[in-house]
Amino acid sequence: MAKIGSFVIAQVDAFGLRGLSIVSYTIRVFSMIYLSVRAAVFDQAQGFRSVISVISAQIYFTGVQALPLISVLALASGSIVIMQSNMQLSLLGGAGMIGNLLVVIIVREISPLLTALVVIARSGTAVASELGNMKVNRETEALESMGINPLSYIVFPRLLGGILSVLGLAFYFILVALLGGFLVTSLIHDMPFTFYSESLAQAFAAEDVLLFLAKNTFSGAIIFVVCSYQGLLVRGGPEEVPQVTTKAVMNSIIYVTVFNLGVTTLFYLNQLIKLGVL
């Protein structure tokens, strides 16, 4: 009996320590957002043009170069969702609800999550490995010796450029999914565009804009601050770079997924409260 009690206590202690380490890691990571913004505002040693140049390069790599992959995913997702929704709703006699269903599935859920995963796979890994190599080559120390804060020159431009890129890619995803998906579906199912567009227009609400901005803005911030933080953790040689890159990807996916799930849960709880269900 004493052994069982000791085992239970040990497991509770381990769980508590794990929880504390997660909380501590989360605080350290997201405090970097404040520190990088503060450094960019107050430290002007690197020059405004240099920061804009890094932001533009990050937008080009994260946003522009990801358009082909986003186009394929959006077209496939939109076509599948629209075809399945139209078929099932037609059988149930609720074809007029297709706009509501598409807004819920594509705009609120699929677009922010798939966009974030694509950005993590492409840009998150690149940022973590790039900053890791900069630490290995002592480039961050060289910046500090010139009076330039690495947070203002390295982290902030990637953070801002990443957020803008995620917002742009998510909006592009929605356009391609809804319009491209309709064109593909119209080859198989007879659906008037007027009926389709009116159904979508009636389904959109101000809450959808707020959800779009909240999910994609914070997802972009999460991805680039986590990957930047992991890249700057490199202390030894180049063999650490793949390790921090892998951890950056894993942590980014976890935080983005949990955040999206949390926002969706709070949104629908609020809707249920408004309807008087809760």
C-alpha cells in the first residue's frame, strides 16, 4: 500500500513539474513578442530601411512563395467541402444552408488551421534553422557589438512579416476555396452562381471578420515567436540546429492547434449563451 502511495505521489509530482515547465516556457516565449516590439521602437541603431528590408524579404518568402501550395490546398479543400455539402444538403432539402456551412467550415476553421500548418512547414523551419545558424556563427554577437539589438533586427521583422503573410495567405485561401471550389463543383453539380453568392453573403457576419483576424493574427505571432525563440536557444555547435528546428515545429503546431481550438470553443459557447441554451 505504501508503494502504491509513493508511486501516485511521484506521478503527481512529475505531472506538476511538467505543467510548471510548460507554463514557464510559454511565458518566456511570448514575452519575446513584447521585448522585440519594445526593442524595435526604442532601438534605432539598425536603421528603419534595414528593418523594412527584412520585413519585405520575410513577406516574400512566407507569403508570395507559398501561394502555389496554398492554391492547391484551397482549391482541393473548397471543392471537396462544396461538393459534399451541396450533395448532402440537397438530399435533406436544405440547399439554402450551404452558405452557412461553408462559412463555418472553410472561413472559420479550415482556412486558419491549414494556412498556419503550411507556414510552419515552410517558414517556421526556415526561421528556426536560420537563427540557429546565426547563433552558431556568432552573428548575433556581432550585431550586439555594433550596438544593434538582435530582437529588433532579427526577431521583430520576422514576427511582423510573418503575421502579415499569414493574414494575406488565409484571405487568399478563402477566396480560392470559395470561388475555385464553386467552379469545380459547377462542372459536376448544377448550382446557379447567384444562389451561391447570395447564400454566402447572408451567412457572413461581423463575428466572422473578428474570428478571422484573431485566429490568423495570433497564429502568425505564435509561429514566428516560437520558431525565433527556439532558434536563439542554440548554444553549442551546428548539430543543435536540427534539434531546435524540430522542437520549433512541434511546439508551433501544438500552440496553434490549442489556440484555434480554444477560440472556437469560446466562440460557440458564447453563441449558445446568446441563444439561451446555456
